[in-house]
Amino acid sequence: MTFTPLAAWASTPEPVRAAVAEALGAPIVGHRDLHGGMSPGPAVDVRLGDGRQVFVKAVSAEVRAHNHAMIRQESAILDVLPESVPAPRRLATVECGPWVALATTWAGASPGALWTDASIGAVVAACRAASAHRAPGGLPRVAERIFDFDGWERVLATGVGEAAHAGPAAAMVAGWERWTAGDALVHRDVRLDNTAAGARGSAVLVDWAYAASGAPWIDLAQLAADVVATGHVAGPEAATDRACRLLGTLPPEASRFVVGLAGMWCIRAATIPDTVMPDISAWRRARSVALRPLVSRLLREHST
């Protein structure tokens, strides 16, 4: 499932577009609206008069205050990431009335709609490169960037969502605040649409708003979950196979994390309607459903 920004760059207020061009030090001579992501604002590939290619995203607080805050948060995080982290570099942050816009270096092309073995390998390398760094000072603990990880407990208590394995799943996720802790740099939102194809088969991680300090395997566990939830070009069985192969290289807590993500998506789909971008509720529900076979397998393995 892809998401279309509710505002195209051409419909963004002219003072915002002018302020971005001024901050970048060159006129905008061309642009291409991009699709994907979860912000109700424009995301755009911008061509500047000096020949540069730049990524810009923007949102109005009047449309969605959460995304407005996330752009400001990501701006601050990008400034403290070491140069050796596979991430775009912040060029400018512009605030104009209720709008905020972030301009970064161009990270690369979209990886496509589904995972491939090549893109999995590239993102695994990018995640390992990022987590090899100690989290910069000031980033919060990953427990402060994880929401609704009590999802299976709430499913068990309320009966909403997929309750068949809620009890064992809740037990498997218990104590997550403790076993996700660490001092590694964690992106915390690894999904296919939060990656870009870099040079020579490499990958760049984008959208760093949820970066934190945590266990170094967290991004790889989230990658494994996303391979199944987003899908693999070779089909569902291949997606599950690649996810299990990856999890097999990680500590047991990584499998527990995947189970926690499934519970998070399950309870959010059942209890948090999104009035600004209604497709998000369907996206969460689809992820929860797609992960059921993998969660069942991980629960069986955990119980043996």
C-alpha cells in the first residue's frame, strides 16, 4: 500500500516555496512529487538552478501537528548524526507561518514497491553500519520511541483484533523496556519506504525522526518484520523465509520484538482511527494480518 501526500508541491503556499529556495541559495527550476510515506504534506524531488538535486518535505501544523513536530525533531537529529551513518544530510529547515519544511541531500532512488534479495542485503548493511555507532548524546532511550508495545495485553483484555494467540504473545513481549535497551544508534522506523537505493548497491536510511539509543539488533528485527508485512517480489513464502533467515542471525530478543510490532499494529488498527489519512488504519490492519503466520511460528519456536 502506498500513500499519496494530501498536498502537492505546486499547491504549497508560495511563501513557503520561496523561503525554501532562499534557504537553499538557489532557485527551484523543477520538481517531481513523490508518493509514499505517512505525512499529509508534499514530499518532492527538487531541481535547483545550480544543478543540485534535493529532497524536500513539508507539512502544515494546521493539517497535522504531529507530522509538523516530527519534521522539527528529525531536523535536530540529522544534525547530530556522524558523517559515517548512511543517512541524508540536512541542508535547511524552514518555518513559515504554520508550515515547516526540511530540505536534505538527495539520498537516492526509490527501492521499489516490494523487497528483493538485493535490497534486503543493502539495508541489512546500512542497519549494521548505523548501529555500529554509539547513539549521539541527547537521543532518548528507544523505549521512549516505541508506542503501544502493550498491544497484545490490550487485545487480551478487550478482545479486539486478533486474540487467538494474544496470551502467549503478550508473555513473549513482556519486559520489552528492559531487553530493548542499549547504547547503539537505532533508526527505529526501518521500512522499505524509509530507505533509498544508494551508490553501488548500497542503501541509505531516511526519515530519522524516531532515532534513539537501544539494542543494536532493533533495526534488523524491524527490517525482518517489514519484509513480511510489505512483501517480497518472490511472494509470501520467500518473504517469510528471508525474515526467518535474518532473525536466525540475531539474538532471541529480536523475535520477541517482531511479535511486539505485530501486537502494536493490531491494537492500533482496532482502536486508533486516522481522520487525516484514513489509509493508515487499513495499512496497520494489513500488517497485522500479514505477520500472523510469522508470529505463530515465532511463538512455537519460543515455547520449545
